[in-house]
Amino acid sequence: MELLEELETMGVNVQEGLDRVIGDKDLYVMMLDMFVDAVKQKPIELVDFDAADYDGLTKQVHTLKGTTGNLSITPLFEMYNEILGMLRDGNPAPAKALMTKLLPVQEKIIDCIVRHK
């Protein structure tokens, strides 16, 4: 199975993502690689939710929400969006709980992208 087909089986709306880059498959794949690099260079750790000041975490979640939204990585976008709302409302504990559910999904998607390089 090729990369984009496999991503679709994981809930990624590949067609919508391609539409955002005017159908340029190479650009879309390059942007997926950039997403992987961004997550690996500065991963969100569960301990980040335990800090007294989670301003930096909120910014990082906001960035990943935007990135996953632009790439139509729907499962991650939806969870990052919910986590961001919780953080903005001052509720880091439920945000952390949802992040524990997001991380394995994100890892599976990242593994798929890396495997197809």
C-alpha cells in the first residue's frame, strides 16, 4: 500500500490535504515530512502538562493543531483542537489525559510517513 492510501486508512483526509496544495502530491508529501520533523525536534511530553506555566505548551499545541489541520490529518487535528481548548480554559489535567490518547495515534501516523520515505 502506498503512503497516501495508508494514511487514508488512518483517518487522514488525503484528498482535502491535496486540495490545499492544488493537487501537488510532492509538495503534500514534503509537508508531511516537515510535520514529522517538527514533532521529532520538539515533542510534547506528558510532563509538560504538569508545569505551573503552560504558555509554551499552549503555543506548541496551537502550532501542531494548525499543521495537522492544514495537512488534513483529521484524527490529530481534532484532538489537538480539543487539547488547545482545554489548555486555554485552564484545564491541563483533562488535556493531558487526551494527550495520552493522541500520542499513539500520532506515532502510528509518523511511522507510516517515515516508512514510506
